[in-house]
Amino acid sequence: MTACLRFETGESAPEIGAPPADRVIEGAPQFRTWNLDEAEGGIYAGIWEATPGKWRLIYEEWEYFHILSGYSIVTGDNGDVFHLRAGDRMVFKPGFTGTWEVVETTRKDYVVRL
């Protein structure tokens, strides 16, 4: 194992997924996820992409992410609205709830701690 990892999808096939059906509000969003690395303590890093649609968010984990492309709108149940475009960065903490709406297919890199 190397102590250095290039953060790119390369030739690896993504995991295909979607939000749970009972959380989908509109559309039929699909996910592609490249889990590129993991570390002790439930830490994961990778690249995630979603197609247009809107769904409920219920965060039980901590996540930092950086938007690489696309346009999404995250709305917290407290009324906060975040328009996310390439270059934007955020942290979701456990307990965050709201909605994620992908307006244009969105790609982000992420680090998650369970």
C-alpha cells in the first residue's frame, strides 16, 4: 500500500445508487460513487455524482465536500438555502436535515466520517 493516492476515478467502475425511494421528492435521481480510500475510524473519501432530482437529507455522519461541477440547491429544514456550484465547499454535521435538489448533474469530492 502506498502512502500517497491520486484522487481521480481512473478506470474504476462506480457504484450505482439512488436515494431511498421514500425520500425522493421529485424526479428519478441516480448516483455514481467512486469510493477511493478509507481509513480506520470509519473515514471514507471519494467522488460522488448525481443526476437531476430532489430528495430528503437526513445526516447521521460528518461530511466535508467540494463541488467539482454542476448546480445543486441544498435547503435545511431551518430555512437556510445553499446554492452550490463548482468551487463551493461545505460541511454537513450529524443531525443536518433538509433537501438536496440537483438542478444540473452535480459532481463532488468528499470525506465522510461515520
